[in-house]
Amino acid sequence: MRRIIVTGGSGFIGYHLAAYLSSQRNTEVTVIDNHSRGTADEMFEELISRDNINFLKEDLTAKNFYNKLHGRYDEIYHLAAINGTKNFYERPYEVLRVGILSLMNLLEWCNKENCGAFLFSSSSEAYAGAVNNFLNERPEFIPSAENMPLVVDDVMNPRWSYGGSKIAGELLTVNYCRTAGVPFKIIRYHNVYGVRMGYDHVLPEFFKRVYEKVNPFPIFGGEETRAFCAVEDAVKATELVMLSEKCDGEIVHIGNSSTEIKIIDLLKLVLDIADYHPKIEIHPAPAGCVMRRCPNTEKLFALTGFKAAKTLEETLPKMYEWYIKAYESRR
């Protein structure tokens, strides 16, 4: 029996990861979340009703969750964080506090006796400042490999609250786990998308404006590029990194290198799926917005043999239908 912990399990990727892991034989998954960001919707209630799921509604920034954990856990996936660009700007201190303190508390509980392997979920935001500042001089920074410099290019810009928390998290994970002798892996997710990803990201915001028949249709920026990775691919890659001893002590990018697209072209794809063609109104991108993001996933393939396969054209129609139904139900 694989005993597993997934923190942030009511959030987007955490939910999909817990669902994926619990669908396998001989797994017992403990989900920890306090619903500060994720939600206890019907999908989550179905998840925690499964026989091999234990749900702990706990705040990882407090240490009393220790008392609910018993015995040895083979795998600990730490995904708990406050994500969403809107939160970076409006709740920067809370983004930092939750990101850093929850990780420190969890690490201080971990040791060789109760943790078989620890995985920290970082983000491409950790090196976004390097791309923003040095891409013209260093075009090899895209696609971005794991040895990218980690840069906060403006400490006064609240956007970097999230990226800064992930830089601190990588340092904490590496140095604590090395000291404690706990095998660890660090992953950096790159623009993962799918159903139930919340409402504060670019695709759900596009879907909402389509649902509301907004015309003219505003877009902030548009020339920026992103490489999108379907959540189904992301969770499979996450488990493979965790299970591979080759990944011990490594940082591994998780994403889809073949799907880089301009945001304006992503919008046009959404509008084609919706068969809705309003006038597009382009506004300046927010300060600090990364112009280009695309991961180099050669290391992921070399260590695990995994390569993301799902395309936007294949997955967006299903996601669009899910969000339209969700917006209808929220009326």
C-alpha cells in the first residue's frame, strides 16, 4: 500500500493529482487543505468520498496538523499555495506567508522515518525575471531549462510575491531535505490548464467574457506567448518524477514544449470554439507580465520517458463546455 499525502488537494492541480493517484490500486491518499483557495464542490466531495481517500481540513501555516498524521508516508506532494494573478496583486503578503510558512511547517515535520520522498511544486514564475530581463541578450533562455537563473526583477512589484515564494521554497526544500536526509524532487509547472482551475486565470476569464457576450472583447496584452500543458499530462508527469529515483535531488520542468502560442491567438481559438466573434479591444499588459514562456522538457523525458501529448485543439472544447455550465450554475 502506497501511503501518500497531497497538500492543496482542493485546488486545481492538487485535486486532479489526488484523483489520479487514488484511482490506482493499492494507494491511500491523505488530502490536506483548508479551502482558503480551493473549493468543496461536487467534484471534490466525490473525491473525498472514495474509500482510499482521507481528508484533513487543516491550515498548514499552523502546526496542529502534525497531530493528524500517523505513521510513515511513502510520498508527500506539496502543492498548497495561493495562486492566481489577481491574488498576486491584491494579496501579496498572504501569498508569501502561506507559500513559505506552510512549506516550513511541513518540512520540519518530515524526517527519514515518516517521509519516503518529498516533492515541492514550484513554478515557472521563479525564473520569469530572468526571461524578462535577459532574453534579448540570451535567446537560449527559451525554451527554458532547469538551470535558469532565478530572478525577482522588481521587489516593489507585488506580482513577484508568488515567484518570490517559489524561489524561497526551492531553497528551503533543497537545504532542509539535504540536511534531514529526505529524498526530494522539485518540479516547476508551466501554464497547466483544465476543468476546475478556478476563475482567476486567462482561459476562465476568456470563457466568462464569451458567456457574458462582452463586446468589444477586452484583452490585456496579447503578443505574450505561453506554452500550455493539459492537467491530465501534468499529473502523470508529476507522479513519474516522484517515483523515479533518477529524479532524486533534481529540479524538473513539467509542461508542453510544443504548444507555445500568442495569447491573442489563444483568444481567437476560444472564440472559434464558441462561434462568437466580437470586436477585440487590446489594452496594455499588466506591469511585470512575462513576454514569453516555454519550458525545455528534455530533462523530464530523459529521466522519466514522459512527453506531454494533449493539444489545445483537443482539450479546449471540453474545458469550454465545463466552464459555460459552471457560469450558468452561478447565475
